[in-house]
Amino acid sequence: YVYMEWWGEFPTGLHEKYIGNYRDVAFAGKMTHALAVESNLTKLPKLLDLTQGVFGVHDDDALYPMAFHDKRTNTAMRSEASYKNGLEFHQQQKFFLAWPRTTRVMLWGGFGFSSTQQGPPGCELGQELCTPEPIFKEDSTTACMPTPTRSPLPAEEAQKHQ
């Protein structure tokens, strides 16, 4: 799937003809703010009016990432969609997938880290060349994180490099 990672402040109508969709990173931020940050619950129904994130990017031209590399944080921050927020993030992903006004969504696909400077497991700081560890182990189990049960994730889980 091809999409424009960064394209400037306002879509020109030319890029999607040759490249694909625009990444709308603001949509997830607005959703995260409404579900996790806003303390005035009388504002929660306004979330149901959410139709776009970045001004000028409409659903037919958008790809909505839930979490992405630019927004990684070393610790849990409710204002940023991050696996480190635990169950809260898991619930946001469910909302994001069920939302009827977004056609193309991209959930977080990555790895656990204790520092935003870390690469994937198998690639440590200072290595010039490396081979990331595979997701599937030899015994056919996966190296995936378990479904979170609390928010934020306990420190030992949030800082685990996996």
C-alpha cells in the first residue's frame, strides 16, 4: 500500500494521482485527546462529529495511522497514542477500527522499547549493521506483546525491548 508520509501543510490535489493517499496524523490525535485527555465529559459527544484530522484531507484521500514513529515517547503519555498507555491504547485502537468515517486505518505495528533511540529487537544502539529478530519464533509462537489489562502498562512491560 502506498501513501504519502509527509507532503506539506495542505494537499494540492496532485500527489494522490501519482503517489497514493495522504497520511492524516491529526485524526488519531483528536480521538486520543477526546478519549484519554479531555476531563470534561460533557465534551465527549463531540467526538461523534469527528470527520477529519488534517484540514483539507478528506476520507477518500486519507490513511489514518493510530500510532507512528514520530510520536514515540520513552514513557506513557496520555496525550500520545502509544502502546505504553496499556489498556487505554487498546481501547482507542478498537474505537479507531470501529469508527465508520475512516476507510483506511493503520494500527501500530512496531516493537517495545525503553528509549526512542532503539531500533527493533536484534538491533542495538551503536551497531552499524544488524538483523532484526523475527516475530515468529522457531516453536511457532510469536514475540508479540500480550493484550494489556491496565493503564498505563507496568514499567517492566512498557520498557521491555521486544
